[in-house]
Amino acid sequence: MEKVRILKRFEPRKENLLSLLHALQRSNPQNYLEEEDLKLAANYLSLPLSFVSSVATFYSMFSLKPRGKYIIRICESPPCHLVGAESIIDTVSNFLGIKVGETTPDGLFTLELSSCLGVCGVAPAMMVNEEVYGNLTPEKVRSVLNDLRRGK
Amino acid sequence: MGKVRLKIDGKEIEVEEGKTILEAAKEAGIEIPTLCYHEKLLPYGACRMCVVEAGPGALKPACATYVTDGMEVKTSTPEIQEVRMTVLQLLFGERNHYCMYCESSGNCELQDLGYKFGLDHFEFPPYEDKYPVDVSHPYILLDQNRCVLCRRCARACAELGGHFVLEVKNRGYQSLINIDLNNQFAQSSCVSCGLCVQVCPTGALVDKRASYLGRKEQAEVIKTNCDRCPVGCGIEVYRRANFILKVYGDWDSPINQGVLCKNGRYLPLYEDRPRLNAPKLKEGGIWTQISPEMAFKVISEKKGAATVFLEGSLPLELLQAFKSALGDRVFALNEVNPPIPSTATLKDLEDADTYLVVGVDLNERYGVVGSMIKRRVVPQNARLIAVEAGSLSGITDFSYEYKDIDTALGEARKGEKVVAVYSSLPEGISERLETESGFKYLFLPYEANTMALKELGIEHKVPQEKVKIYVGENISSARSPGDFIVAFTPFETPELKSVADLLIPITWYLEDEGTFITLEGKKVVRQRVVTPAEGVLTVEEISSRLLKI
Ligand code: SF4
Ligand code: SF4
Ligand code: SF4
């Protein structure tokens, strides 16, 4: 099964927990970790289930709930905040009709907040999956989302 | 170890290298307030109550900062006290700490700190969010609204118990105690050792049975030893009037250092078999209550033909009494001899690199031995080779059936310090196991006082005689026509009543003082903590009556 192949890419050492969880999450079209994944990881690395689940719930990059194909992470650190991150959040939220932490019913977008993305020079900024977008304005955000929606 | 010189509050002191500021201060008689700190657990630094000034930079947690040569520490400047007060205000404000409804009020370390710092109002708006309460556990209640996230429970569960059931999930103010994979207690891998309750400083984890029955200062705490198995753990029994509130592990005990198991902490307090409170004789199928004199008269009449079968759960004194009264017609009801004699002590478990556990589930029996092994195996400081070891096999990759004993032995031999742990062994297995010259052997005696039977030279024998006298708490017997069956027992179960002719009530658990010989051969004394009900015969009474038959 595919998940077993993912496990086998890692040495069964506990240092590999984070990378393993990321790989398992990425392999899921709904971008989240299922209970089954946590059990697999715990078993494979000989770690207590309680430990694996505490790690998976501590880091905001992991989700235990199904998420959209595109995960939008808007930076909420001070530099972005000062130049209008708030209105970017509102724009995305209104445009998609979801609140922070929610996923659109079509399963396309999930809206999350993030701490500093390290691109303060182009604040306000957001990340969609692995892609970073800077110098955001409400118009720019809408066009990015429209493009994604049309599968561009 | 070298020595380190430092100054705490202007006082010159010298301590061992590797001590924390908190420990050094304690040695110097300087008290620093703490909350998440626990003497038996590794430093954690979660609560920040113990902050001190130690060199430039931010205040440091005294519990988790190690002393260095020439260090100058200040423990209670006005600035420090203010920071501590703020920490305390935050702790009180975050969740529900309205003490008057809390089980732990009067026995809570958070509340104690509140009094100590003269906290008389909430500085921050008090809690709004409601957190989950888990009542599913048979013995424990978890109210996350009272939790201060000190993580003592999770640390004790892992570091001392070796169970690794509890952890903290989420982060920040959303943090919660997590049980396995977000489970309810009842559906979790919790083995009910109760350590988490014992270390929780607040009312977040409470003992269900003892709840609202009395605070610590209303109870007397009696130190004694557990008689539920041959480990013989040190316990602290909380007694109020003639009632046992709860049993805690004795942190000072050289045997278990505070750790207990379900059998020692909870099960005896939940015992529900009906007690026998007076001798009873069955004649023509009808049970009648009789006097102790009558009962012993019957025994003395049957004496010539009677054979005695003693359980290994009984105190040494009672075993001795039967042995001196009936001499060579006294036998052990259950097996006595080890398949392989012990060569190891519990101390050997501390630094072994391989445990070979054969035929016994240490989550169910001898739980504290289980903890000693699990707390080293799970963090991968030692390997566990489990052969038919029940639920214990869940924590190891090396799990075998009896038929694979040779593979298991081969795996075990890779270790340098190997301890084999077992109780009874099936035929063929002990022969395979006993020839390992490099192993140490730790035999777990079958019953709490098997070792006393052994010391008295009482051998096991299968009961076949016509007139049998059984002594113990778990007696079952077959019956053939013409048999006469006597039972000295604390419980009158329907099964026993259906086969016995005469029942004589004896004391049980903490109702009587008695000596037990532990698996290491140490003599420990179980104290009398509660007075037995009237009509129940004590060890002393039985002994003196036996002398006269
Ligand atoms: S009772 Fe023991 S095993 Fe269960 S959660 Fe508490 S410490 Fe862990
Ligand atoms: S439940 Fe008790 S011991 Fe555990 S973190 Fe909360 S307050 Fe601390
Ligand atoms: S290990 Fe044995 S002696 Fe220790 S608490 Fe459990 S039952 Fe009692």
C-alpha cells in the first residue's frame, strides 16, 4: 500500500517524525493527517501514540481535519499587520465565504493564518501551498484566487 | 563530581556540580515557590513561579537552571515577586479556579500559592472558555477547566510509570491534556496506575472514590506496604474514621519510589465480594451462624483427619500458626517453587539493556515491575523481548510465542545486561531458559507471600483428602460425597458456600498487621489501618485458638 512505501523512505528513527508526518500529509489529497497516519507513524518509529499526536497538534502546519486543495496562509505578524494584513484576511474571507480555519464546500480552499513568512520586504504576504505572494492588495488577492479557481 | 561555589541571596554556599538553583537554595534553607516542579520528575520549567535573578538577561527558572561557579542568585527581589504575582494571576485567570466548588480546595498547590502571595482579586478577566471534562475512567476524573498545564501528570505517566498515555495537545491557551490519540480515558491505553492523580497539584485530576470525603488534614496518613503482590510496594494509606479514603505510593519507599499499579492503588478499595462476619456451619443444607468456640470445636474434632491448604496471600504469622498447629499436614494451595530461582533484584532492572519477559503480562500483574521496565524500553534505552507477555508486546518489535523461544533467546543474547523476568513457565520453556549463563533471573512469585511459604518449608500439593481446611481469599474446591470442607476466608461467595461445610471469617487487606516476604526476600510489614468488623477473627485470635485445638 502507498502509505507503507512512504514510511519506507525514512529510517525508523524518531528524529524523522516531522518529515514523515509531512510526507503522509502531502500524500493525502485533502491535505491532512488521518488517525491512521498517526498510528502508522507511531508504530513505525516506535513512539507512543500520545507523543505523536501531541507533535501533530502542536505544529500549525499539520491538520487533523480535511483541508482544501489550496491552503492559504496569510501572515499575521507585525510587519504584515501594519501594512494591512487585516484587510487581506477580510478580502479572502469574503471572497471565499469562509472564516479562518475553514474550508470551502467545494474542497478547493482552506484559509489559515501564519506567523512570519520571512518576506517582510514585500508585506503584506501570503502563501498558497508552497507559493509565496507579496505586496498584496485586495485586487491582487482576488485575481490570484480567481486564477487558482480556474485551475491556472 | 566537583563542587561549585555560589551566592544565593548574599549567602555563600557550596554544592555539588549538576544541581539546579532550586536544589542549591533548598540546601541553603532558602525557599523558592514552585508549581510544575516535582522532586521525582525531570525539570520542566512550565509555570515560571520559581523565576530568580541569576546573572544578566531575563529571569531564569530556578528549577531548570543549573548552578555554575561564581553564580550570584537573588530569589526574592520586589521585581521577582511582581513577576511571580503576574504569573499567578495568569494561572488563576486562564481557567476555572473558583475554589469553593473544587474537590481539591484545601489540598491544592495553586491555592496554597494564592494564599502565600496574598492574591485577593482577579487582575485579568477570568476565564470564559469551557474545556472538556472526562468522567469515563472508572477511578479518575479529569477536569481540564482546573488544569494549569504543569504537565506533571504526563511526565509522571511517562517518566515514572513508563505508560506514556498522557501528553499535551495543541498549543498556547488551547492546550489540553491529551490521552493517547485524542481518546476518552475509558477507551485509552491507561493502565490505571493512578500516578497522574497523585502528582496533579490542582483539582484537574481527582480520585473519584475519595472525592469530597475529606481533605488531607482531616485524614491520617499511614505508611505501610502493599500486600497485593510480592513486589511489596511502599504505600501511604489515607484513613478517615475507620474508612480508607485512598492509597498513594510512598515516594520514600526504597522498593517502588512512589509508583503503584492498579492492583495496589484501586482494586482493593473497590472490592465487592460479600464479607463473612461470623462463623457459619452448614447442616442439612442450612447455614447457621455459630460461635467461634463452636467452630474451633468442630475443627478440633476433625483435626486427626484434616489437611490444611494455605494460600500464599496470607501473612507469615497466620501461615506459621497453621504450621505449628497441624505440622506435616499443612500444604500450599498453589505452586510455591520457582521454575528458575532468582539471581537478580529490582536494582538490576535499573541498568539492564535487555529485558526478556516470559509468560507474564506486567500491565496486569506486578505492575510496578512493569513500570520499571517500560520506562526504559519506551524511550529506547533498553530492549524488551516479550514472549507471550500479553499487552506488553504492544511496546516492542520483539514479540514471540512460546514456539519461537529459541529465536527470542537468540535476540536476548545480543544484549550485554540481560534480565529474564517470569512467573510460572510451561513445561519445556524453563529448561530452555535456565541454561543461559549470561542472564540474570528475576522470578516473580505467584502470590504476595509465596516466599513466606517457601521459608516455612510448606510444599504445594493438590487437595484430594476428604477433610480439607482451606485458608485464603480465592478458594474454590471440588466436592465429593463424604467430604468435609472448612474455609477460613474473608469472603462468603456463593460458589464457596455451595461446596463448604464450615466458614470462618478472617481479616483481609489492611485490617490486620502481618509480615510479607517480597520477591527480593525482604520482610515488610503490612500495618493494621482499619479495625475489622465485629465477628471477624484476627490473625492473633486464630493463632491462639489454633494452639488449643
Ligand atoms: S493512571 Fe497511570 S497510566 Fe493512566 S494516565 Fe494516569 S499515570 Fe498514565
Ligand atoms: S492535569 Fe494536573 S498535573 Fe496534569 S497538567 Fe493539568 S494541572 Fe498539571
Ligand atoms: S506492584 Fe504489587 S506491591 Fe506494588 S502496588 Fe502493585 S500490587 Fe501492590
